[in-house]
Amino acid sequence: MEIPFLTSIVIFLPALGALVVALQNNVSSIRWTALGTTLVTFVLSLGLWWSYDPAVSAAAPQMVDLSSRWFPDSLDIKYFVGIDGLNIFLILLTTLLGPIVVASSWTYIEKQHRGYYALFLLLQTGITGVFASFDLILFYIFFELTLIPMYFIIGIWGGEDRIYAAIKFVLYTLVGSLLMLVAILFLGYEAGHAVNQGVFTTDWFKLLDYTIPVATQSWLFILFALSFAIKVPLFPLHTWLPDAHVQAPTGGSVILAGVLLKMGTYGLVRFCLPLFPNAAQDWALVFAILSVIGIIYGALVARVQPDAKKLVAYSSVSHLGFVVLGIFAFTDIAMQGAVIQMVNHGISTGALFLLVGMLYERRHTRLMEDYGGLATSVPVLTSFMIFSVLASAGLPGLNGFVGEFMILLGTFKSEVIASPLIVGLATTGVILAAVYLLYMVYRTFFGELTNDANATMPDMNGRELALMLPLAILMFVMGFFPTPFLKQMEPSTTFIMETIQERRAEALELQRMQEGMEEGRAVRVTPAPPQSGSMSEATPPTTLPE
């Protein structure tokens, strides 16, 4: 039985919980309210999973909540949310990480508890709304909503340089999103005149019906893609990410790596490719090259980091380069690989940030040289760290391997990129990932146990085990049994690829027609060259009427 307005409930229930938290003063009550809200939201989001049917046409979302009365009739801006194969797993990942982040903050957050948990719940509403929106103005509102809570989470509960990191995060993201807003407004007016009886529209499906001229696509694509590339972040727009990760509290790093960065890659798939297919293919090689640079650069910089948290932060730059590479390969298998890798990265990297945060709570240092030999004192934590590292490095049988393998295979077959060299260079990122991740494990957990503080360090408690177990199970299940997940995604990724091909062909045909009309006009207007002795030499040419 389908619950009415389930999609909207999953989006806004955390915001309601934030309001309840803001009215409370007791720390224990605040924590339990936040945890209860996120747990109920996760359970309800499972209803989206059970209700979603991939056999239904991917040309329309499911579990739709739609209201056209949000704006006046003179503007076709709607509250339009729903579920399809592109966003279902990202929404589930968001709701799964919710209670994990709240529980991980139980002892880490020591001040202003009410503000922290209320802001986090508001952030969850913003992220879920971004993934569920099928109206571009609604998407933009949720996209901007995520900035405010994350700014304060980093700026109030972060490390020593938290203000610098928070401001840098906001400035980078805000500049990109404002450029996107300009493009949305222009696109809405142009599409409204073309396909919506002159009424401004930001309905995603109506925008798909509008064949955007090739010349117009180019600058619209740049504005959209720049905003999303900053959010990913794609090299060389990545410099805000390590600062934000290092300074953020553990919960902030988990939600940032787990789902906030995926807003960028999701935006590329949902908007940039199907709306601007010709421009996207023209820029594909550039994005592929930047992705490969990010893969190798992120891995090499991660290798030389003394700070374990900063190492994991740079690993995100490297791993998300694979996702962007898969998106711009323009093949079905690479696109599926990119979508599932978004989820896989959120799980494995979120787990790594949790484990580094557990070490920091015990020793209040993230420098690897301050550890060593922890495998003898905290064997359970060591086991989870090794398992998460292997998943992140792409060990066959664990989740990281599935996405990266599909991306590399699909890119190798790509006719758009058509460069085995790019695939070969990207593959070195898998090797380098194993180098820097295993180096971190060796420096931190093996070798001689020389520090008394490390020798007496307590192992994981029941709460911490509860945080890690669901993530570890998913790493295994999505690695050994990826087919159920891929089947859910396949209709939507196929629809996106078919839409790209159709819209690209339509735009090229439109361009040929326009060029033909211009050539025909030039033929009618330009006189034939005069012949010797003819009347043309004495008579001035007459311009024919259009």
C-alpha cells in the first residue's frame, strides 16, 4: 500500500524534527529527538524503495507530489518531486546516513547541541529535496538551502581554521550556483516561448521537449557545468574540499563526502547531459582530461598527507574523478557505473571518515605519526578500517570495484572520448588508491606499539559498532550482488542516454535547417556576376524581396 505524499514526508520530516529540536533545552532530549526523527525518516524512505517499480516507464517519475499553485499561473514553476532510478539510491543513502551522523555526534559534539542537531536535520531536508526535485527552480532552492546549515556546522563546531574553511566553502559554491540561476532563468523563458505557450517554465520534462539551438547550448552548459563541477569538486576547482573536510566535525565530513558532493555529479547527469547534449559531447574530452588529472593528482597528494583525515579528503577528489569520467563517456555501462559509484563512494568514504573520527575522539590527533601498532589494542576498529579501505580501493568483491570497473569498461568503449590513453591513465588511479590507503593503514595500525596512550586505547563500543555494521554490510552486498541495484537504475540511465541521442539529433537538424535558410537567403539576395556585354554592366542589381 502506497503512503500518500510519502516523497514529501521523507523530504520535510527532518525539517519538522529540526523545529522540535530548536524548542528543547535538555541535551539528552535533543539527541534522542534528532535520532528518532532520522530513524523514522529512514524507515519511511524504505517505502519509496518498495513502491518504486523499474518496469514502469522511466519517462515519468513515480511517487510524485505535484502542486502547480505554488506560483501564479503566469509562471510555470511547480512543487514537483518524485522518484526514479537516478535518485532513489541517493535519497536512501541520505536517509541512511542521517541516524549514523546523529549517533556519531553523540560524544563528539560538546557544545550548542540544539543548534547542531537542528542544522543537521535542516541540511538533510535540503539534500533530499535536491535529489527529488523535477523543477529547476525548486532544485535551486533546495541546492541553496544546503549552504546555510553546512556553513554553520563547519564554522561553529569545526577545528582551528573553521571560519576560513566555512567561508571558502560558501563562496565557491555560491558563485557557481548564481551562475546556474542565470542559466535557469534564460532557459525558462526560451523554453516557455517554444513549448509552453509563452509561459515561463522550469519543469524538467517540458525543458526536455525544447530543442535548444547548438550555439545557445554552449554557454548554458558552461554555466550549469561550472556550478556542478565546483560541487563535485572537479580539478582544479577542488581546493575548498580538503579545508572543509579537515575542519568539519566528524558528522559534517560524513554527510559532506557521503551525499553533499553527489549533488554535483547528480546535477551533471540530470541536467547538463540531457538538456545540453551537443555542448556536453563537445566538452566531453575536456571533462575526461580534467577527471583523469583529478584522479592522479588527488591520489598523489593523498599519499603525502601526514593527517589521516586530509588523506581521506583528497581520496574523494580522486574517486569522484572516476564518476565524472563515467558520466562524460556517453555509454550506457559507464553511466550506470557512475550512478552506482556515487552511492558506493558515499558508503565507503563515509565509513573512513567515521573511523578516523573515532580515533580522534580517543587521542585528539589525526596525525598518523602519533599512532602505530593499534591493531593489538583496538582489533575491532582495525578490522573495520581494513575492510573499508579495501572497499574504497576497489577490491573485487566489495562495492568500490563494481562502479570503477563499469566506468573504465564503458569509457574504453566510448566513441565520444575515444582515447585508450585516458582509460589507461585513469586505471593508474586504482593502483595509487591502494598505495595511499594501505600506507595509512600500515602507519596507523601496524608496526611497533610505542605510545602508552595507544596501548590503553579502548576498542569500539556498542554505539560505534551500530554505526559501522550497516555500512560494512552494504559494502559487501553491493560488491557481491550488484545486480538488484543496477536493475533499479538501468531504465532511468537508459532513458537519459536515449534522450541525449534524440535531443542531439534534433539540435543538429535544427542547426542544418537554420544554415540552409541562411544560405538560401544569401542566394536570393546576392546578384549573379555580370557577363560581358550584358545589361547587368549598365544596370545596378535589384535586391529581390524576401
